[in-house]
Amino acid sequence: MSADPLSQTFAALSDPTRRAILARLCTGEATVTELAEPFDMSLPAVSKHLKVLERAGLVARGREAQWRPCRLEAGPLKDATDWLERYRQFWEQSLDRLENYLKQLQSQNPKGDGNGRKS
Amino acid sequence: MSADPLSQTFAALSDPTRRAILARLCTGEATVTELAEPFDMSLPAVSKHLKVLERAGLVARGREAQWRPCRLEAGPLKDATDWLERYRQFWEQSLDRLENYLKQLQSQNPKGDGNGRKS
């Protein structure tokens, strides 16, 4: 795989276990054994996910042969956010359109609460 | 595939052609033929990428049988950004640490430019 860095970052984030591992590492360094505990997964399965995160530069590991604690490397997450930020205006426009539509509905039916619930 | 929405979004973004398609759709709706032009790709190859984007809810297509223009749906990009924003403090900390380190180097060697270049 010679994917570009941004593709590697997004691919690494496309799995809920890998996102949970990153969330766990926000609280501090952890060994593979510690990371495996909450997930009810085998060590090899967790190691496989860690390798994907390491290749994407999202996790770095210590050099101590026995422990090799994992820590979060947040740099690639910044690059991913920078890419996504360019689209902010588009989702804000969508939300504005939705808000205008709801206001329009409300002005057409000023006494109704618009969702059929009874209070 | 029954991946969760966030995993589907990140997986859809993990390809440079798909990201380029989204960038193109920022400028307005486009047909598959129009989308294929700048990529020098076959229509089936572009269609395959579009299907991934559609499944992730990032692209919607018109109903007209012949044209079916594609348009950007930015909602899932907001959810992805919201997830990434939780990590902002970590990359900001890394940048602060780097800045402090560089300041420290500079104070130890106030006359040098720190990188060995000759001016």
C-alpha cells in the first residue's frame, strides 16, 4: 500500500475499534494488553488494528522490548480536519436551508407545534 | 457491509479520486460524464467511486433517468469533523511542545540560526 497520507488517515479512522483505541489513548499511554481489555478482543486482533494506526502515523510506540507503550500522535488528525473544514460552508448552508424551511412551515401553521405531539 | 455511518464516511474519504469528486461537486451539480472528464477514468470506474460516496450519504443523485446529476451532501462531513474536533487539544499541545522546544534551542544558541545554513 502506497496510499497518500490523508487517505491512510481516513482509512485508519474508518473502523470503530480503531477510533475507540485513539479515544483510550487520549487518557494516556497504554500497553497492547491494556488496550485489549475493554474491547474483549484477542491481542493479535488489537495488534492488527494498532499496526494500521501506526502506519497512518496516529500511534507511536515506545522502544522498550517488553512493554512498548502506545501513545496518540494527533498530527494527522489535524490534517484530516483541515481538509474537512473546507466543506464547512456547505453543511452550514444545508442547516440554514433546513432552518428556513422549518420557519416557513411554522409561519404557515402558527398555532400548531408542527410535529403532531399533544402537550 | 453494515458499517456505522462514521466508518462509512471515513472509508469513503480514504481515496484521492473520491475526495476530488467531492471537491468538484462544491462548484455545483455534475453528471457522471462531467465528473469523469478531469480524472481520465472510465465511466464505470467513476460510477464505482460514486456508489461508495452515495452509500456514505455524501452524494445524492437526481431522478432523471438520462442525466441523474450528482450533488454534494455535506451532512456526514460535519459529523466527521465533530468527531475529529475532540482531538484538537492534542494536536495543539504537540504544536506548543514543538514551539517551546524551538524556543529552548534558540535561547541555548542565541546567535546561531539553528539549522547550520550559512547566510
